Amino acid sequence: IIGQHFSRFYPEEDRLAQVPQRALRTAETEGRFEAEGWRLRKDGSRFWASVVIDPVRAPDGSLIGFAKITRDLTERREAQIALEQAREALFQSQKMEAIGQLTGGVAHDFNNLLCAIIGSIDLAERRGAAGADIAPYLANARQAAERGATLTQHMLAFARKQDLDL
């Protein structure tokens, strides 16, 4: 790099946005510049880097140059991205498990309600054929059907994120 401007390590979009010049200005005025971003290797390939630029001053305090340290953080960044993706996959898996449990519970409740309705209708048919009073069995079937309708309304409200007054 001796004899060349350090901006050659910056991607074209950063050079056009004058990021290298701002970095030097910040180092000079604030005593240090630190940042992470994409940089270019000698062969032109990109890598994620941590950059620290410090001003170098003469004994009289005048600026004579800059010291720049660039660390390749590509592996660390890739590991961080992989960790975030794994966390997201775990979260998604937990959501799917919760949905499965909820679905199983709802299916169980509906099965119980349907069994009550079917059992009541069966009994009503048998008793009705014998000429007995079937009103209690029909009332039981109606009550189970109404509980099913209430359960359905609660699920729809939950799906719409509405408040429930239970």
C-alpha cells in the first residue's frame, strides 16, 4: 500500500460515497475511527472487516499520517449469521410445535362434543322408535352443538387477535 491511497481497499460504492475520506477526517478530529464493513483484498475479493484508524502526529502535534489496522472478521460474521439462522429455525420449530399442541387440543375438544351429539341422537332415535320422550337427548345434542359453536367463535377471535370476554 506504500505510495497508494488506502481507499483502494474499499468497495467502489464506499469510495463513491466518500467513506474513506470521512474515516480519515473522523480519525483526525476525534482521535480514532472504528467501523466494520466490506473491504477488498489485494486480489479484489471482498471480506468483512473491522477497521481502526489512528492519527500519527509529530512531537509538535502536527498530523504526519495515519496508522490503520484491518482485521478480517468474515468467519466471525458468517458464524454470527449462522447462529441467527439457527435461532430463527428453532423459534419457527417451537411455533410449529405449539400450533400442533393447540390443534390436538382443539381436535380432542371437538371430538368430545361430536361424540356427545352423536350419542344423544342415537339414543333419541332408539327411544323415539319405542315411543319414549326424546326431548332430553335433543337438548343434550343442542347443548353440545352450542359449545362447539362457542369454541369455534373463540378460535376465530384468537385467529383475528381479538380480545375475548370469557
